[in-house]
Amino acid sequence: MSGVGDRAVPFDLRVSFSASRTVLQVGGEVDVLTAPGLGALLDALVDRGDSDVVIDARNIHFMDASGLGVIAAASGRLRGSARRVIVASPPPIVRRILELTGMNELIDHDPGYLQRQALGPEQRAGDDSLSVAAVGADPGLPSVGRAMAPPAGTDVIDAALRLVTALARATVGGADGVSVSLTRHGQLTTVAASDETIAQMDRDQYATGEGPCLAAASEGHWFHVESLADEARWPQFIPRAIAGGISSILSTPLVVADRPIGALNIYSSTERAFGPHDQELAALFATQASGILTEARADLTTEKVAQRLREALSGREIIAQAQGVIMGRQGASADAAYAVLRHSSRQAGITIRQRASAIVDNARHDDLIGRAAR
Amino acid sequence: MTPPTGVLEQGRLDVGLSHGELWFRYFELGGMSTALEVEAYLYAALDPTLHDRDLLAAALNERFSELGGDHPIPYSEDNEVDQHNA
């Protein structure tokens, strides 16, 4: 599903968890293109974990300042705690860049540290660690090991959300909307959509029983529609999407325990909006989100994930509506309207969301009265 | 390696929110930046817009309220906000 692009050495991330530490194996080139993926995953591991985070650097071929930056940020966040970010077995080029930048304290100098990890998956069959192929997963590689996932908390969900949002932003050049579909009770449901048009695009696919989102979620590989006008597949859905102003779609599957469970869908009003880098980023973040969902399954159902997403999105919606009401009434800019909302919520001693909800309710009420009076 | 702690990052530490949780609250209030960008704002590696900065202040202030406190993080309209300290 990935391996897109023309890099001599494909970027690769794998995570394994054990009781005492989390090991992140990084391979290939860590540069401005791949560092955000590494950073997002490091974020998730630092936030969720209760152990040291070990970056197994043996297979890094190149690392630039952007890679250093995300490692420094992760390390900085653990400062003051008993936990550490450790860079283990760095090759000379990585060791040198860490030393030059004063980050050599992160280097692990105990050559035995990774010995257990040096064993292949076969030798580690009895190990209690959970291994998740995070990025650049070659179809030939074993992807998800079974076994006890560490307990998952809401921060795991946060991490999944962050990855999805990071994706939306990382591809913002071409992306006009993003949605996440997950299988619940055997049916695909949209658990997050950037706006109503996008939610409708997903619904149109469920209604017609066809489309790239459904295909990605059932077949487990990505579907890319470069130009809807030239697309011959999905004759029921495509005309609806064109009518909705969509010109290209990229759907990337979310995979848990080797089974596709949903898809991350990126829509654009421009034809051929998604280049190889966009596809690579989509695969990167979708696969990471999948890995995190794998763990979240331990004690967090899809329903709960969906619930939290829905609440967050509906809160944003209500706030945006209230902002609109204030802008209409006071001729204020969006930011000024938000400041009014914030200020009045504080004066009333309630949250911004509660205040927004009251403003929207009042506006509806006034509107009804106004209509009745006419 | 890390610049001096600013008002927002200090507030986050005071109320005990993880970066992820603060980002989520900021997102719920309508924020559009990614978690990585928000983190960069907190470490002063990126400059947030005034609106983003105020959203982060609001997310923290609502958390202070939940804990029984007032709204200690100033907003951009409060003149004492030092942009470089955000």
C-alpha cells in the first residue's frame, strides 16, 4: 500500500511494546518529508506511554534537521519525568549530527540494549511484545503480532485524532475535505468529516453501495480517482460526487489485525489534486492511525472513538454557528465575533460551547417569532 | 535545547493537561492547527496567529475554571500580553 515515491531506501517505521520500554525502529531517510510522520508517532508514544521510548536508529541512512527537531521535541516533553527518549545504535552519520547539536546525551552507549530486539520475529515468538508495522509496510512483512496490547487510554484516541488531522493538514494543498469511515455493526459509518458536503459524499457511497471509500475499506488497499470526469468505475456514485463539486478522491484503508476496518478519504474539487507525495502521506498517516486503533481496541470501542469525535465536531459546529450569528448582528469579523463569544461566556461563568449553544437557540427562537409576526 | 517556558506552556503544566489533551480541547473550540503545530506554538518554535493563541488561552482558562480557578491566561485584547512570551 505504500512504498510510493522514488526513494532509494524506503522510509519505514515499526513499533514494538514491552513492559519496560517502547521501541521505535526507524529505517531509511528522515528528512523534511518523513519527519512529520516520525514526529506524530513519537508524540503518540510519549503521550500514551509509561516507559522509555527507544529509537532504534540502526537502519537510518540519513537524517536532517527536521528529524533532529522532532526527536528533540519528544525528548523535551519527557524532561522532568523519569522517562527518557533514547537513540540506540545510531550509525556514524546520525551519531555525528547528534553530537554536533549537543544531543549526544540521548545516545544509548550500552551496546546490549537492543540485543533482544536484534532477534528476528521468529526468535521472539515467545515474547510478550506487540509489534505494529506502522509505515511503509511491505505486504510481504508480518504486520501485526498478536498478544497483549498495553492498556489504552483516551490519549491513544487523541493520538489517532491527531494523526488524522495531521494528515488533513499535511495534504491541505490538494485536500478540500477529509473524512474517516469505520465499520460498526458490520456497516461503514462516517465518524469524522470536515464538513457536510464531505459527509454527504460518504453517505452517497453507502447509499449506492459503491465508491472508492467502500472499495478501500473492503479490499484493504488504496483507491485513487484522479479525475471523476474520466472515471468508469462506480457509475452510480460518480455522478453524485461530480454534482457535489468533487473532482478527485483518494481513499486509503485503515487496517487492524490484517483486516481493513475503514478508510480515510480525501476529497478535492481539483482534478489530479493528489501527487505521489500526497499518496505517501495519506498511507503514512492512515497506517499509523490504524496501528493506534489496533491498540485502542483493547478497551475502547469504535463507538467510544466515534462518540468523542462526534461531540468535538458538533461543538465546533455550534461555536461556528454562534460566531455567524454575532457576525450578522454586529457586523463583526470572524475573530472579533469569537472574542465577543469568549468574553460573554466568561462573564456568564459558562463554557464557550454552552454560551454558543444559548446564542444559537436564541437566534432560532427570534427567527421563529419574526416569521410568526410577518 | 528548549526555550524558556512561555505563558501557555506554563499554564498547561499548571493544569496538568497533556499536549494531546490540550490540542483536543483547542480543536473542540474550533482550532484548525495540528497537534504538532500547537506544540510548536507552546515551545515558541512557531508563532501562532492571535486567534490561535486566544483559542489556546481559552482552552486552558476553561480547564482552570473546571478546577475552580479564574481565567489567569490573558487574551490578546488584554494589553499586558507579551507576544514574545506567548
